[in-house]
Amino acid sequence: MEIKELQKIMQDSGVAGAGGAGFPTYAKLTDKADTILMNCAECEPLLKLHRQLLEKHAYEIMKTFNLVAETVGASEAIIGIKKSYVQTVKALQQHIEEFPRIRIHLLEEVYPMGDEVVLIYEATGRVVRPGGLPIEQGVIVFNVETIYNVYRALEKQMPVTDKYVSVVAEVSRPVTVRVPIGCTLDEVVEQAGEITTKDAVYFVGGPMMGRIGSGSDPVTKTTNAILVLPKDHLIVMKKQRTSSIDLKRAASICCQCNTCTDLCPRNNLGHPIDPARFMRAAANGDFRDLNPYLDSHFCSSCGVCEMYACPQSLAPRTLLADMKGGLRKAGIRPAQGVQPVPVQQSREYRKVPEERLMARLGLTKYDKDAPMDETLVAVPKVKILLSQHIGAPAQAIVKAGDEVTRGQMIAKPADGLSVGIHASICGKVTEVTDRYIIIAAK
């Protein structure tokens, strides 16, 4: 298969990164890659869907992964998977001899192993430069569900219409379910039985990098998990703090221990992100040296500094994110051509064990099985956002009153970086705006 042919299938089928920022997958394909890498590290604690999906559909996913490698001309295809995912590793090993180009790379149970810059170093020994892209090191990274969506597009001519989501924590029956894109978070959580806490809060995504969501929020192509938590849980309360107060707290109680920088995964890979230096400058209003502020561009927002490292429970990640957002709004872009310094020799001793991280965050009791149920959940209506990916929102090609079928394109890719959007249920279009399309089931 030619690269352009595969790109068109991916773009028309609406395939984007099934997690993170949702980068359109077709735009990653290039013949400059000598290595492709599949991320099965479940970057965040409590997330389970990628290992479950890979275990259940190992052959289909490996076959598609191998096809992508052949298409771009990559000499090696690596599956990065934590060695603790024993059953998934066994499923892969049953088929590995059929795909000589593929190798399995076993990873440690540390956070944030799923960060693609960290994963690339662990699996290949290559360091992506600060602000750089993996392809600069000859690598393309995909996650498991993204490759599964490519398989469905190629083999079943089925575009992306549904999403796998894990529902865990304060529910009577933790589960990973398959739901139509555009259904509500409430409808997803209903599949996990009863909520077992009063005044529950939905934490969407992982506990380290997720956000507080509303029950009426629609599921998108990047929705991976919903943690149902008590309103007074540590990670909920941290997320609800205000930056202005966090800055004052930093000025008054930061003990200058430097632990936030010592444990920073990107700093340990030689990137010029120094949370401790930034906190000193920001808390004291010190602008004599602008580098601590400008280097916020290189923060991955993994949250190790804020959620694990700081003994005073300060908020370096939040303040760095605010600074990064402010710089972006002001039109200040990251410096180009910044090269990393050598990887810290002490890096191996500064990794964050996921077991200890969960204990510190009060999540250990929620680390339970969440069996995968692949039965598609039926819902009465969906609200499908036109922007579920990085780049330009898709352009609606239906109008109110139109009858649509599941899988039908309802918004075409816009000019530039964009992918198509498809109906996730059969029914009638009831509303179309420049932001979303609502479909009521028949």
C-alpha cells in the first residue's frame, strides 16, 4: 500500500490519536521513519483499556501495525508494553513469530512511561530534542486503540464512531465499555453500576493529567477514562485550587528542596525544564532572567512535580501550564533548535514507581479489575463535536432534519490538518452548529 492511500483512508475514516491531544494519525505517516512504536504503557494509574484491547485483538492489531511499518518503510516496529501486563504479553507472544519486523519491548512499572518522549528513549535509546517531534529521531508513535481503529477502517471499512472508556474508582462494578462518540459521561458511568460515594466528581482522563468533567459532557475520540471520586479526594481538591493562591503559597512555604526538578522526567532526559528554578523566579517576581519562564514551553504537564515530588504540596505543574498558556496567547513561541544536554546519570534512580504513586494519591484501593465489555451501549441521542483533534474542526455536511446512518460522514475534513467526523448512531439530525452536531436515535 502507498503512503498516500493509507493517509486518505485514515483521514476520511476520522482516525486521530485515541488519547492525549488527538493528533490526526494520517499526518504522522512519512517515509522518513525507520522505527514505529506502539504505546501500551497506560501512562496514567488505573487506566486499563489499552492492555485489554491489545490482549483481545492481538493478532488484528499486530497485523495492522506491521502493515503500517511496511507502508512507511520502517525497518522495525516496537510494541512498548509494561512487563506487569502478563496476559497481554502472552497474547502478543502467540503471534510474534508471524511478524519478524515486530519486537516486544518490556517496560518498567513507572510513571510517566507512556509519555512518548520517555517511551522513545526507553525503547530506542534516542532522545527527542526539546520541543521537537519524534520523527526527527526517525520514530512514529501510535497508541493501541489508534492502531485498532486503523484496522477497522482497513478491514471493515468502519470509520471511528465509538470509543472504549474505563470507568473506575467509586462505582460498584468497574468496567471498560464501548460507547458511541457523543454520548454523555453520565451514560458511560451508568454502565459501571451504582456510584458508591455522595456528591461524586467525574475526573476525566488519568488522575495525573485529567480534568474535572460534567455528567453532560460528550465523549470524544480522546476520552479514555472516567474516575468517579469523592468531592474531597486529594486529586479533586488539587485540581480546584486557584493559581493566584498557589503562587502566594509558593512564595511563603517553598523550602527550595529542588525535588520537583530532581524527579522531573523531561529534565532527567536533558530537557531545559527546571520547575524549581521557575518556582523561585515566579514566586519572587524575579524577571532578571527570563529563561525559567520561557522554558515552561518544554514542560510535558505530567504532574510528577505537583502530585508526587513536592513535600509542601505546591503546584509547579499548574503554574507552568498557566505560564505556557500565557506565552502562547502573547504569540511567544518555543525557541527553535534547542538541544538537550546529556541524559542525567541519576535518571534510573529518579523514576516514580507507579505503586508508590497510587499510594501517595490515595488511589490504591481503586486498582481493581475493570473487565472489558465490547457490546456497544445504546443511547437516545449524541452530541458530536466537530473539533475532537488537533487542527481545523471538521466542516458539517448535514443539516437539521437529515436522516443519517451509523458510520456516515457528517462532517468532512477541513483544509489543512483535519479529519472527518461520522455519525455514531442511526437517527435524525436535530441541530447543527459550527461546534457540534446533535443526532436523535430512531
